[in-house]
Amino acid sequence: MTQIQPITPADFSAVLDLNTRHENELSPLDAVRFAGLVEAAYLAGVVGEADAFLIAFDETSDYDSPNFIWFRERYPRFAYVDRIAVAQHARGRGLARLFYEALFEKAKADGHEMIACEVNLDPPNPASDAFHAALGFREVGTAGYGKKTVRYFVKEL
């Protein structure tokens, strides 16, 4: 059975490499910024040797992302998916769904009202659009940042 483990310093190099391979969908990170994200995270998990990872925050997290701040300015209680990536060799095994289900369970148990995230509109990310639609997320806004335009999504718990 596949299990989510907390991201530890031993995982940093491999997870950061996976993030780098998905910078177009996520955003670039250096080692110092990555360590800070893991430290501040509500949930920071990895499967295998960086087959997949997820970093999420809640409204109390010390995080300065404009996307996260957009949600914090509008919603009193939420958990926010900042980044998730699945390695090419691990696709089709349900790892993204495993992470989201674990986040749903934890957030609900902790009294959060919703899960929030953003998905790139430009450049487009149709796989992520389909994934989030299948999980019941709905669009609640859009924003442009530099070369990216994102759509904001929420799922009530």
C-alpha cells in the first residue's frame, strides 16, 4: 500500500528536483525557499523517493504567495494546496488523488471549511483542470501574475 510520509531534510534534494521538472505548472524554488515552505506547511508529504509530493498551507500559515494571500483575504478557514507534482514514471497510480483525500480528511478533522487551490489558465493545464473538476472543485476567481494567469478553485468540505 502506498503511504504518504512527511517531507524530511533527507527528501529535500529529490523533491526539489521533482519541483524543478514541473516549474511550468508550479513555480521555481531554491533550496532555502523550499525548506521554508516545508517548515511553514500545514501538510508537506512525499510518496516513495519523490514519486510525488504535496505542500499545503492553512489560513494561519506564514506564507507570502500572492495566490495564498488572495484566499486568506476572502475565506476565514481553509487549507490551500500550494503545489503538487507526480513524477512521470509514477503517473496513473492515483497518487494525486491519494494526497488530496489525505488533505480533505485532515482539513475536515481540523475544522476547515474548504480546500483552495489555483490552476494555470495561461499557460493552460488541462490535466489539472480535469482532475480538480472530477474532485468537485469550483472556480471562484482569476488573477494574472507576470507570464501566468491562474484560476482560483475551492471545494467545500
